[in-house]
Amino acid sequence: MTSIITTSAEAAHSLAVSLLSKAQIQPGATIPEHPIKETTPTSSAPLTFSGKSVIVGVPGAFSGTCTVQIPGYINNYDKFKAKGVNEVYVVAVNDVFAMKAWKEHLAPTGTGVRFMADDKGTLTSALGLMYDATPKFGAPRSKRYVIIAENDKVESIFIEEDPSQATITRAETVLSHLT
């Protein structure tokens, strides 16, 4: 009986991810407006874009690879600004409390990198970047990706084939793609 329930739950999660996620966003597409949270669980708004922005999508706050990847963005924030980037966003399908605590853990003295909670996964789903992370995280999560946007248009997108790795989404690699 337990295996039937487990199999049914796994199938339901896979179906949920399939239904939530549409085709992956492509260069030239408009980034959809979906409310996400930065400071409180009761205040949400869509990402704002003015000029060049970098959106870094990660599977989960405090997870191993994410916690190794994101300091590169924090440490190179001034280099992103020097390349004309107005905002660097880190987005995860986590609650705002986890994202705030993770930011404080990674940047105790502060950072211009903004940590955003897509707690319901609506933005991630609309981007087509959700995957079934049930085995590791217990629920659907964001693929590991980076979007370079000009205003609200996708200029470039980098998606890791294996979300447990950060290669093409490393800060140094993304910096090399900025003109």
C-alpha cells in the first residue's frame, strides 16, 4: 500500500510540474509579470526592469551548490554594475523568510544583489523553468538558470542541464557574456 501511495504522489508531482511549466522562455521574449516577494510575506510585486538586468534562478536557498554559486554574484556585484547591469536578482522557489536569512548569511554586511522569493513558483512556471525536484527538495523547484534582460526582454538565457551543477551560470561566466 505504501508503494502505491508513494508512486501516486510522485506521479502527481511530475504532473503538477508539467502543468505549471510551459515552454522555456527564449531570447526576445518578454519576461512575464508575476508577483514575488523580497521583504515581507504580505507584500509582493513583479520584478522591475530598467536597462540591463541579470536574473539568477536557483533551486533552493541554503542548498549546497546554490550557496557556492551566489557569492560569485555578491563578490562581483561592482563588475556587473561596471558592465551596465542595473539589477542583479537571485530568485528561488522559497519563502521570503528563507531568502532573507540566506541573504544575511551570504552577505552579512549587505549587498546590492536582491534576493527574491517566488514562493508559489508562479514566475518560475511562467518562464518555463520549473522542474520536478521532489527527490531532493520534496517539491517542484526552479532550474538553475541565468537570464540577461534588456528592460523586460530576454537578451540571453543560460540553463544548466544538471541543476546540481553551476558551470554556465557562474558569475564569472555570465560576466564574460556582458558587453
